[in-house]
Amino acid sequence: MDDKDICPVCGKAVSDENCITCTICKTKMHRDCIDEEVLTDAAGEYLCPYDAAIAALDWFDSVITCYSHSLTEDQRRELIDRLRSYIELLEHTS
């Protein structure tokens, strides 16, 4: 069985019935395992959790690169604090 046939959300095998396929990496996921609002891009294409996170980071990078000069000190501090929380979450998730 290919890794792309294992749902990255629940870790169980996925059949072609009732599955969603990531547009980017072709990983299959159970339709019931995902929040379609979170794991679809602007064009309505499905993304796996990893590719959705990468797309969000790419968008965030564009916004920060172009507009960080317009943020107040408090706004920058809030963003930094949230980013630290995400890093902590990722470092302690197994």
C-alpha cells in the first residue's frame, strides 16, 4: 500500500469511495476526516493538511514582506506571539 493511500488525518487506509485527493501531492483523505472549508484553496481545490499549511505560509510571507512596515508595534508583537505559539505547538505535537 502506497503512503498516499493512508489518510494523513486519521492514519487509516483510504479507498476510492468517499475520499478527497490533495490537488498538489495526490494524498487521499477520508471526506469525513477533513474540514472542507479549511482544506480547500481559493479555487475550491482540496489540499492535505501539509499543503494547506504551506499555502497559508506562502500567503503570510507575501503579506508580511509587502506590508510589515504598516503594522504598529503592538500588531507586530501580537503576530510574533502567535507565531511562537504555533512553533511550540508544532514542536510538541507527536
